[in-house]
Amino acid sequence: MNRTILIIEDNEQNLYMMRYLLEAAGFEIEEARDGRAGLDLAENLRPVAILLDIQLPGMDGYSVAAELRKNSALQDVPIIAVTSYAMVGDKEKALAAGATGYIEKPINPQTIVSEIRAYLR
């Protein structure tokens, strides 16, 4: 069974925390530090979920989500925006761009794995 989660995140501390918690829960983690690399990895990996930061260098997470949704092979892959953007309308903007779900940063280490599992089929 595929247990690979792709994390598209440029912040080293956030990446480390998510990797640590998800690997401890039995997931395999692949990572990309920018949107373009994330798109390429998603195409090749076909992960069970994609954790997507919104504030990325070069190509923001909204654009990445929209591009991922154009790929028919990735249509059913949950895209979970994991972001510090928490103003009114930010969640709706992420969902409109193609995200399946939304988790605010800072992440809660005690609940992040169960929040992600809720999006897995």
C-alpha cells in the first residue's frame, strides 16, 4: 500500500516537524522546497496526500494547487494547505484553488497526524 506523503514546504523547521511526526506514524515522506519541484515530484510519486505551504518561493501554493488539479492522474489526491495564512477568506481561497483541506500553522503536533488521516481514503 502506498503510504507516501509529499510535503511542499520551504521552511526547514516546519518541514522537519511534519516529517518527524508523519514518519513516526508510519508514512513515507518526500519533500520539495518550491512549487515547481513539488509539481514534478507529485507527477512521479502519485502520493496519498500532498501537504502544501501557500507562501512558497517562485510559485505560490495557490498556483501549485491549481496546476496539480489540472493533472488527471492526481485528481483524487488530497491537497492539504498547511499555512500561516489565517485571515478571513484565506481558507476559502485555498479551497477554491484546488485544496481539499486546510490546516493552520503553527501545526499542533498532537493533532496533525489525525487531521491528515481524516483526508485519506
